[in-house]
Amino acid sequence: MATKKTTPKIQRKQNEPIEVLRERSLEYLSNPDTDDMTRVGLAEHLGYTETKGLYLRFTPAELDALYAESLELRRRRYSRHLAKVDKGLLKSAGEGNPTSAKLCFQRYEGWTEKSTQDINVTGASLRALVDMLSPELGKQVDAEIRALKAD
């Protein structure tokens, strides 16, 4: 009886074309439903029992590039889901939900509850601002300053 010759798993994976492994990796990592995006998870998906098998086929730089590309693909894939969320948010805000309205303004207008501004005020700029707002107020401020100096 002839016995079937088996090839060790790691050797079989080394015989698999790198392009096929790359495509399988991109498919796995760019799927928004994939929870385990670690290199251990990727190695298991590709059939390796350890990450060592992954590093036999890909250099760390190649893996970094693969992850960057898959992240971009992943963002494109779930952008459709985000559009549905945005549509629901806009609908809810339009119906008068204040929390949704607040989120809409934050997301689309860059609004924050706490906005800070640096104001550099000197005497001259303050005086110019007062004169611009109300010349009569400027005269009143001058009179009060003269009265304070007289005391």
C-alpha cells in the first residue's frame, strides 16, 4: 500500500506564492468585521502556528506597508456604514433631538463647547476697540480716567 507523503505546514506555506499570501492578508486585515488585527491573528489566519512563519515570508517593513494599505482599504469599506450613521444623526437632529444636534455641529462645523481665544489687549488696542464700538463711550471713558487721575 502506498503511503501519502505529507509536507510540513510551514513548508507548504513557503511554497505558496507571496502574492497569494499578500492578497489573503489584505482581505483579512481590511475586513471591518475582523477583530484580531494583530500579527498573531494574521499568522493564524494564514495558517501559521506561530508568527515566525509570517516573518519567514514577509519582512517587518513589508508587514508595516501591508498594514498601512489594509487600514486604508478598511476605512473605505466602513465609510458606507458611517454614511448611514451620519444620515441617522442628521435625521434625529432635524427632528429636534438636542444631543444629535450638538453632535452634528461638532462633527460638521468643528464646534466645541469650550472654545478658547488668545486675546492680546494693550491700552492702545483697547482704546481703538472702544472708539470703534462707540465714540460716546470713548469720551465717557476719558472723563472717568481724568477723574481718577485727579483724585
